[in-house]
Amino acid sequence: MSKQTSGAGRPDSGVPFTIVSADSHVGLPAEEYRPYVDSKYRDEFDAYIEDNLVFQSLFHKLGYPFSPEVLQVIDKRGAITSGGVAGFFDAHRRLGIQADEGVVAEILHPGGPIAVIPWANPGTRRVSDELRAAGTTAYNRFLADFCSVDRKRFLGVAQTYPWPDVQAAANTVKWAAEQGMVAIYPPRFAGAENDLPPVYDRFWDPLWAACCEHGLKVHLHAGSGKPQGFMLERIRGALARAGDGPDALAQIFESIFDERRPLWQMMWAGVFDRFPELQVVFAEIRSYWIPPTLDALTRRNQEEGGVLKRSPWEYWQRNCAVTPTFMRVSDLDVREKIGLSKTMFGTDYPHAESTWPNTQDFLRLVLNDVPEVDARAILGDNAINFYGLDRGYLNSLASQYGPKPEEIIGQAQLVDSGIVQHLDHRNGLNKKVTYEDEKTATALDVDIETASAQR
């Protein structure tokens, strides 16, 4: 495989890549959230611990923590066996893990393989709004402590919850901005049946207004819009069925469709018209589906006589971005169609399917034929521009330990075959994808009618 040149036709620049993971995760072991929870709610904490044990049992069935045989292939540096997963909650350890992987900064989402977030997660049983808000507050307190170690490298995504009313969520946005965080999670259950209003409902307008006022992005992550407890029950059901192997259990995490729906719901509900500065990121939701979906939305808008103030493609360019995280070839194939500046890279550390501890080998495989200018944008420049990060500081870190283009591009042949096989197993690098046109059309029929009522 020949070494690639940059988009300007020059040889590789030799300047190290400044790599920002726009989708990583952080959180405490379950029991260690207890001190962060207001004392009056701690009697409820044991039930959360029970739910987390169910969550943990799934990962054990999936082969995580990894077996000694797997570790011999993927952990030759001893990153895992030396306790590297502790970087999930130990900020100082995390800085070393970033350096080892060639990453200079991370956008930090809640949750991961060690524990779900107390009470405010699809992996916990249905609880009251008050208890959900208490769990949200507890997590945010921890997140602020974690990010305080280096707020230029640890960029928090705060959780929000509208209890006792939506202004509480808006107040969290102001608090998060004061803490140096860059984005918020809307409540994970928005749009779930018999739960919070969907994100296109005018109920959320004060939250979007606060995000615009304080410059925070809105992150819609895999698992959003699902009922509380859905993950818990799916895990219990899968574990109870005889003969379910790891592949069947993994399907619990594989269905990512409903998380796309806010794209067109917010367009038709006029959210992007009322809040033209609002920025929404579709995190860990892939990107291959975006061009055909925007084309379908464009046709639908034309059929309805052009009811939207802008075209769906214009809304996408102005208001949206995507972080397909553990990128597949199919995600990179659409980068020009959706706009090169709209795709960001994520390691998904410390999830079992993350690129860690093989991030640079992963990049050699997926970026092998990608021009340097494109790779540089996706790996870091887009996130730096989108979130307004400190470019000079991050570039200085990259000069110390970032990989050079000539070490990544055109170097797929350097990756050990065992790692290639395992990376493909972890997330299907070359997995074939099919656009769900009928499923999308059915969802559009429902969503456009309901969302239009909010215009």
C-alpha cells in the first residue's frame, strides 16, 4: 500500500496528529457514587447497586474483562493488565493513558463498563423524577472533580434533568459552563413512552435557550430516547435464554435507530429555527445513514410544498455533527457527502469495544487510504473547532506524543493480524451496512405529523 499525500499534493507533513476523542466515557465504580449522593437519598442506593450487578453480568458474558488469551494479542504493552481501566475514574491515571494512545483531549460522556450512572440511566429500574435528579447531580459532582485536574484535556458532558421543572435543567447548563464543560446530555428518557416529552417538544425550549446562551453543545448518544429499565430487562432476558452466546448478547447494544429520529423531529418541529445557534452532536450513532436520510427528508419536504424554512441539508450543515466513535469504513466513506468538518473521532474508552489499547493500530487500518488533510480534520481539528478547544495547548501535547502521519497513513500492513481480527470482532471495521429505507419512511410518517404540531 502506498503512502498517501496530503490534500495539497505535498508529502506527509511530519507534523504529529493532534488527536481528540470526541466520544470517551468516565464514571466511578458503583459504590463510590454514594458520597456524591445527597444524604437523604442514600437509603435508595442499595437498589442501584443491585441493578449495576445485572449490568456487570452482561459484560462478563461478553468476555469482558478480556481473557488471558485475548490479552496476549491486544495488550502487549500491558495497558490493561497494569490496571488501565482505572483511568475510567482516576484522572491522573487517565492522563498517562491519553499519552500512551496518542490522544491529547477527550469529550467525556457518562457511563461505561464499570458502572451505570445512579438512577438516571436506561440500565437502572424506573425511579421517581426526584431520584433521577439526585443521580444526575451526583454524577455531575464527580465529573466536575474529575475534569478539574485539567479542564483543557478533560471536557465534560454534563447530565441534565428537569426536576422539579425544566428550569432545573437550564440551571445545570449554566453550572456546567462555569465548570468549563462543553456539552450536555438531555435526559436519556426524553421521548420514551409515558415519560418525558420528546426533544422536539416546546417543553425543552428553555434548555435549548440555555445551551445557546452559554455555548454548550447538545449530545444525543446511543441509548437515548429509551425507557428507563429497558436495558436492565433486555439483559435479564438475554441472560436467561439458554444458548445465547456473546454475539446474541451483543445485539442488545446493536440497535441504533431511534437515536437518529431527533434529526428530522427537530427540523420539522422548528427547533433549529427557534434556536439557530443550537449545535447537536449524534454520538456513537454511526454516520453512513446520514446522506440517504437527508435525501429522504429533502424529498419529503418537497412533497409537502417546502414547509421547512431551510433544506434538511442546510440544517445539517448549520446545526449538526456526528461522532461515529469506533469508525467503520462505511462511516468514512460518507465524510465528503456530509461535510468533512462534520465528522469527529472517538475512542470510546474504556468500553470493551473501544479502540483502547490499540488506538494507533486501529487508525492505521481505518485511515490507511485517507489523505492526511482529511485524517487531520477527523482526528482532532474538527473537534477543536467545534468545541472551541485550546489549539495551541493541545498541539504542544501532540508534539510530545502524537503519532506522525507517516506512522499511520499507508501503514495498515504493519498491524499484527491478530489485532486486525480482534478489532474487527470488537466493532466490525468492514461490516456491511444497509440503509433502512422502509423503517425510516415509517418513522417519518409518524414523526413529521407529531413534530409539525410544535412549529
